[in-house]
Amino acid sequence: MKNDVLYPIYLRYLNDRLLEGKLSRGSFALLRISKSSFDDFKYKYENDEKFSTVINRDKKIDDLFDDEIWRVFGKW
């Protein structure tokens, strides 16, 4: 499971849900190691175009902000 290409995306998805208040810390910890939850996420990501589009859009936005922060604050 941890070697799967989608696992980092799954962790980001869980972290976003935690920050939104949709998960408790305990649920977050359990879902991170739950193979069945990961398999559900993977199925939804691969078969639901709307879901995967939202996840990919959020990742692109995060990457853009990370690059911008590094560009602005990376030169101390």
C-alpha cells in the first residue's frame, strides 16, 4: 500500500479532511494505515472523474503555493 503511486495523494486527501474538521486525529491515524480505506479511495480516484479532478486541482494549487513561497522566502 505505501509503495503505491496514489498513497501520497491519499495522505494529502486525509490531511485536508483533518484540517477541514471532517476527521478527528484518531480517525486520521487509523485511516492512514487502513488498507480498505485506501482501496476505497483508490477505486473512487480511478473511477470517479469529478473526484479525481478535485483532488488533482487541490494538489496543483498546493504545489503552486509551495513554489511561490520557496521563490519569495527561499533566499534568506
